[in-house]
Amino acid sequence: MTTTNHDHTGRLDCPVCVVRALTEGTPNPWFPSEPASVKGVVLWSGSVPSPYAMLATDTIPVVDLWLGGTDRVRISGVGATLRTALERAAPQIGDTLTVTYTGQGTIDRGKHAGRAYRMHTVEIERGHH
């Protein structure tokens, strides 16, 4: 058996580098401050405990997207519009997902009237194209 050292990182022509870049660690969060979109292929979809959990069972949907090359991001459905849109889309590995942050809105009625919230849309294409 021959053993070799893997002494380089981040090279797109190296299968080991690409696999490591796409599978190790946690992708950077996608949380734009201005209206923006991100489109990528779903690498992982699941849920994690909500950072605002009132109960131990409170979770939020999370999706890791591959953007091409070795770039990936994590989308966390913390806000109500993004959480609802991700839950409805039910992304699966291999789907192409587009998430758009359209800006802030203001709640116009109810006990939270006047409070700002983040508005998002989600589009999904089933399977990797």
C-alpha cells in the first residue's frame, strides 16, 4: 500500500480538495443586508434547534447550497417568511434552490403591528439540471 501526503488545499483540479471543500465544516451563512438572491444546488437539507426556542422541540429549516466550484452557503430559516417558504418548498438534495431577500416590510396588524420583518421568496427546481 502506498500512502501520499495531501499537502495542498483549495485546488479545483484536485478531487480531494473539492470533496473536502464541499463536505467539511459549516458553510458561511447567507444573510444579506440589502436585497439579493442566491441560487445553488442543495447539498444538505434539515433542521436545527432554533436560536430563539421557547421549547426544546422548536427547530428551524436549514439548507446548504453549492454555488459552483468550491463555494457553498447555508440558508437558515430564522425569520417567519423564510422559514415558511423553505418548509413549503421542502428542498431535497440535488434540487436547485433560489432564495431572494426582497427587503424589509412592516407588520400592519396584530400585537406586533409596526415591527419590521425580513421578506424572502423561494423558488425550487426539482432534481439537479
